Amino acid sequence: MTGNSRVKRCCGLWVCLMLAGSGCVSMPAVELSPEIASEELSDHVHFLAQPRLKGRKPLSRGSALSRRYMSQQFEALGLAPWEASEGFVQPFVLGTNVVGVLPGSDPNLAQEIVILSAHYDHLGRTKEGLCLGAADNAAGVAALLEIAESLVLKDSKPKRSICFAAFDQEENGLLGAFAFSCRDDFDPNRIAGVVNIDLLGRSGFEALENHLFLSGTEDYREIRRQIQAAAATADITILPAGTDIVGPRADHVAF
């Protein structure tokens, strides 16, 4: 990689928002680097899954603070809003998505879009107590933000446009993803692919470590091959999970 090996940029002031009954929540300044760093991943998860956000339940103040955090990250990266949107925030009837775009570098391919998505909502308080949603899906959003940062700051930019979408209301029926795919300015013919990140950090099976469940690549052998090759360099084992097994349980279904 040429150019600066590490680029840092601090943006804005520390922002303090008052949440009812929760005191003052500080929004950290943004530091950017082309390297995907475990420390930055951890910082994202710790912010989004902190108790003061109360589990990022849709339509809550914790959900609003999550959106402000993600929007700040997108703005610091210099991402563009989606198509006709005036900003990164896209309200719909029962929630709000946060969407930013890295325009493609190839004039002949930039009209094609690859969507990288992760839902940011969680359950909030249930009968079992406060559910903070670190694995489901603060970790997925953290991965989304770090991948966006890396792609923006690398010397070689993607030829196709990359849409980074943080969806709301996944837990209540994938409503955010469907709201996005039903927008008037969403053209399915321009979508080259969708990669959805959900539930990172635990598998539900204690015996499995460094495993990745991969669903939806049954008919896309080249994509599966590339993912498996990348996983091998990180000592991650790929476990295929057929679409018929996973079913309509994640935002990829909307596409």
C-alpha cells in the first residue's frame, strides 16, 4: 500500500446528549485509519452496546443516539447520501435507516451498487431484563463501519459503488431493509450484490470458535470461493448455512 500508512482525522467536538433518566452520553471524536483495528471495532461495540443506550430499541432515544453516532462516522469518511436523500438518515413509518455511499471509481461500473448492510436495532428491555445487543448486532455495525473506513482510505478504491446501510427494525420483521428496498429511488437492476452482516462474536454453539456461517452463496460459487480464501488467511472456518435453513431471519431477504 502506498501513501500514508496511517491517516488520522479528528472531527468535530465532543457531543453530549441528555437521555431521559440516563445522564450525559459523550459521543467520541472520530479517528480514521485504513487499517481494520480490533481496538476500533471494540470501541464501536462498547459505544453501541453501553447500558445508557438501553438496547437500541426502535423509536427510543438510545436508537436516536446510535444513529447520530453512525452518521458522524459516515460524515467523517466523506460518504455521500443515498440517491435522492438529503442526508444519511432515512426515516420510514416505524423506524429510521442510516445509509451512506462510497461512489465507484470506474465510470463504466460506478452505476452498479454493492450493498453492505447490518441492522443496528435490538430488543431493549424485555421480561428477561435489559438486552444490550453487543453481538446482535452492535458487532455487525462495528464491522460495517470499519470496512467502510478501510475502503474509503485505501489508495485503490472499489470500481463499483458501495452502499453502507445500517437498518432499523430488523428484530420486528426486517422492516428497515424492506423500507429501503421499496424506496422510489431504489433500482434493483443496479444492485450487483448484497452482503449482510448479522450476529458477530458468538455463534450460539459454545464449541465453535472462529467460525463463520455463510448463507446465500449456493448459486454464487466465485463469491463463496473468495470469501473462503479470505477467511483462511484469518484462520476462520466457513460453515455453509443454506438459505432454506436460515429462512427469512435476516435483512438479506429484502433483496
